[in-house]
Amino acid sequence: GLAILILFGMALDSRLFFEVALLIALFGFFSTVVISKYILRGDVID
């Protein structure tokens, strides 16, 4: 999914697709961290 957005942005010479792909990747990373903290400790905020 992310690679397609980046390639599509390169084909259209648009930075918007790259920025959207970056935001999706960051959201995925942070949501993984939050879910793993919740599973291990039972709470998200320390």
C-alpha cells in the first residue's frame, strides 16, 4: 500500500502522495507501540 502511494506520487511528480504515505507509516508505527504497551501493562500512559 505505501509503496504504491510513493510510486504513484513519483509518477505524477507530486509530494502529496509521499507525505500521505509517511503519515500512514508513522500512524502505523505509533499504533503498534500503543497496542503493545496496552497488551503488556494494561495501560497506555505511564
